[in-house]
Amino acid sequence: MAEIIAKLFYTAILLSAAGFCIHEAWLAWFDSTVQYGGFAATKDGETVDASGNAFRRLIVQQQRRLLTLYQSDGKSAKAGEFRAPGEAIHIQNVSDLGDIPKSLLDELKIEAAGVNVTSILSTLRRWVRPPNEITGSVDQVEKTYYVTAHWPHSPRRDGAGTEARAFVLSPQNGLEPASFDVACRIFLARIASADVVWKDVAEDDFCAFSRALASFQDYVNQRNRALSDDDRKAARDGPLAKAQAEIDRLTSGAGTTLVFAYKLGGYIDIERFGAVKPDDAAQIKATLDRAETRFKDYLTRLSAIKSDAKDADAQERIAWLAARRGQMITNQQVSANTKDFLGAIVKASLAVVDKPVGPGASISPENVLIAGTLCCFVRDGAGKTYLITVNHIAGKPGTNVVSPAKIDQAQSKVIGTVARVIGFVALVEVAAGIPTSNGNIAGLADGAPVGAPLTLVGRTSKEASGKVQAIDVSFSIDTGDGLAKLEGVIQAERMSSPGDGGAPVLDASKKLVGMLVAGSTSASLILPLKPIFDREGLTLI
């Protein structure tokens, strides 16, 4: 019995050795994984192996960070998160980014007749399989780091094979920024040949933009965790200011071929706009005009590179900004490719300032720089008159509501005060002297079946149409104060744009089906109003 066990154990060892040999042979013929090899490190002339090893580990970490920055999922992006069109990044997962080379030969010690067989095999392995290895040096002189990296088999930007590349960094003030800079250059080399958007981007510009994008992501994280105005100010004055400095430098003068810098600049301007005083109309206009210009510059440059390009995220934001002047961009135009979208920006016949206070009118809290839409006017059992809109636009009870919204280029006036909030519905008691006509609304609908045509009347979209996709669905939406569960809603085809929150949604008979409470680039969510009206004793005026 003991002999059988010994034979089995011996056989297992032989099979393991055979498997190891087959694996090494496969690597010798077929493996081309990027490897981060040795980085020779010195400090004031003295060799410091630990710094070299730490540096290459940092490069690996920074590569993963870059992948996270550039592959953010647009569907799960939170408010304010930068989104690059997904087709522009062609590294699919972390394993494609390379790693520190390892082999079982490095951990085994095999000797025969006094000869170190492992050493011979390791040498032969490197000779027969020149690794796709990036090596370099890190030299510290006092507090300054001088870094070079060499990549013998870097992908060519035209996609025609590989070429030897040397990356020579400007003097750095630490291992962290130096490793990020090296990682950026390697990352750009990996993606540049896969998409024309990146083909002519300068390495220095890509590194600067990546630093700006990382700072902007840090800002969004801090902003979302902020508990006070001081916290929000610290986020704006810290990472947001760093991102803005990088983007302003990139887009000044002749600008940059990295088109996404202009898009991120628009994001930054919108975040900066949040700190402007609500009564400073000139500064509001200047900040949002700059944001709109940057988004348009981005789309213009993008369409010049790729005629079939499309970025619904940026196009939505332009629609929201253009509505300040009464420009109407339809939901179909927002969904078009970028070139067609830019050609479709035309002035509406009626400006926002001329639109009467009624369903579809532009509204906002008196002291908050957002924009939403008035849904309709109602009366309660006691005879009081209210306008209704979505709660995360109107604010808390006691908040004055104005029309047009404070961001619009027109004189705002107080039209009511939030009296109470019922779930996602804000009841705003109408101020004296404000007309309370529901215009073309023909009554209250019981609901809408799947496939039914709907029309939205919104501040940004004016009138947009779509069909019901599903009923009685549940969603969690980000209201700006955290996630809120929304149940029993109607999901329709996308027919809304930013600024349409609170808009009335009508059926084919012009009866009021519900109120827009949220939207995305693929769908609009509508809260049915009849159950709420019946429960609260409300009637349309």
C-alpha cells in the first residue's frame, strides 16, 4: 500500500513538472503580455533597489486607475460624473494592461551535478522569448526625480506593428506623480491605434488631461460626501480647482487635439456655476455661456474627427443650456449624431421670457441655480390653489418658487411658495395675481397602457413625444440628496432633457397622465398623478 502511494505521489510530481514545461513552452511561443520589468533606482548616486521595485508596482496601480477613469459606465454614472463615449476606449479589462513578470523558474532552485539549472533556464527563457517588457530608471537627486522608461515593442499609432519607444519625463517631485505620468504614456500607446480620436493626441496633453480627470473624479466624490457648505467649498477649492487649472492650460491659445478636454471644461464650468450667487445674473450668464461654448467646441472638434460621432450626454447639456435663451432642441435632435445635432440648433419662435406661467413653464427655487418645469395648477378640498412640480426641483416647504428659472436669461418673479411635499410631488401655493390656467390640458387620465403615445411639455424640450414602454415599474433615482425609491411609475421612450423635471405628460386626448420625475439617455420616468389626486382630494383647475 505504501509503495502504491509513493508511486502515485511520484507520478503526480512528474505530471506537474510536465505541465510546467508545457506552460513555459506555450509562453515561449505565444505570450506577448506587456510586462513591467526592472527599474534601476538611485538616490543621490547610491543604488536603491527597493525604490525601483516600488516604482514599477506603482505603474501597475496607476494603469488600473486610468482604466477606471476612462471606462466609467455611463448608465451608472452619478450626477456630474464625466463620461467619455465608450467606443473611444479599447482596452477591455485589467488583464490587458500588463503586470510585473513572474515565473515559477524565479522561485525554484534546481541543481544537477553542481550546475544551477534554474539560472540557465531563466537565461534561455529570456533569450528565446524576448519579453514585451518595459524597463527604465528612477534617479533621485535631493527632492527631484528623473525618470526614463523604454518599451522595445510599443504599438505604433498607425496600427502597423510595433516600434521602440523611450519615455523621458520632465523632472518630478515624487514617485506617485512620476508613476502616473509613465502610466499615462503607456496607456495612450495602448489605445491610440484603436481609435482615430486618440491618434494625434500629444503625450503631454494626455497626461495633463488624465490628471485633470482624476482630480475631477476626486471632486465629485468629495462633493457627494459633503455635509456642509464648508465641505463643498473645500471640494471646489481643492480638486476642482486643480482640474480647472489643467483644462484651462490645455484649451488656451491654439488649444489641444484632445477633444475631451473641452467636454471636461464644460463640466467644470457647470460645477463652478453652482457657487455663483443666485442674484448675480451677469456671473450666472458668463459662467453658463462659457460652459455652453466648451461643449459646442467639443462636439465641433469631435465631429470633425469622426463624422458619425455621437455623444448624447454633451448634447443633452447643450439643450439644457440653450433653453436659457428660448432655443428649442427636440429630443430627436439630441439623439442624433453630433454633426446633425450641431446643424439643428435653431431659435424657437418664442423665447423663455415670453412663455406664460402655466404647464411647461420654466421654474426654480428663488435662491438655487437649477431649472425645472411647472406641471399644472390644482385646487384642494378647502379651495386653495397650488401649482405642482417635482419635489427635488421646488425644494422644502417655505421655499419661494420663481419663473422663469434663475439661470434663464430673463427677469424672474416669485409665483408661489412650497406649502407641502407629498412623496415626489411638491404643492406650491400660488402667489396673488398669478394666472392659473392649465391651457390645453383636457382633464385627468386614468393612466396609459403599454404602447400608448405620450406628449411631454417641458422647459427645455417644449413639446416632445414618445411611447409607453412599461407600467408599474420601480426605480431608484439620485435626487441630489441621495437615492430615493420610486414605485408604480410609467417608463416611456426617452422624450425629456435636463430642465424638464416636473413637466406634464399628456395622452393622445391631451389628458394629464402624469409628471416627469426622472430621465436618462434611453428612457423617461413618469409619475401617474390620478392616484395622488384621488388620495389627497386634489382637482385640476
